[in-house]
Amino acid sequence: MRGEPEGARLTLEPGFDAASLRLTGNVVGDPPFNGTLTHKGWIAAETRLPKLAVGHNANILAPAEVEL
């Protein structure tokens, strides 16, 4: 979950966490990307699941969304 309010302008630098952010709109080229936070995202406080793939963050229920 992002700490900024929805509607805030963001700059996403190279190396941003693509698992926790979904880019929408005119997504072309490479970062840095400038956009508007349209959804803060949801993160679970606790999860109980079978063993997951390495690097998968099961706490992210819905990634935050940034429209470019």
C-alpha cells in the first residue's frame, strides 16, 4: 500500500517494485515514469498459503495503480 493519497503525482525511478505497482495508460519506454496514483493498493497483514515461488510477495493482494 502506498503512503501517498490517491491523486498524488509520482515519479517511478528505475528499479521500482513492479510487483506492487500496476502501470496503466500510455506505458511506453523505460523508467523514470511520471504518473498519478489512482489506487493505493492493498496488502494483507497475514497470509497462510502453500510454498510460493522465490521472490513472490504473497502479502500484495492488489498492486497500487499509477496511470501514466
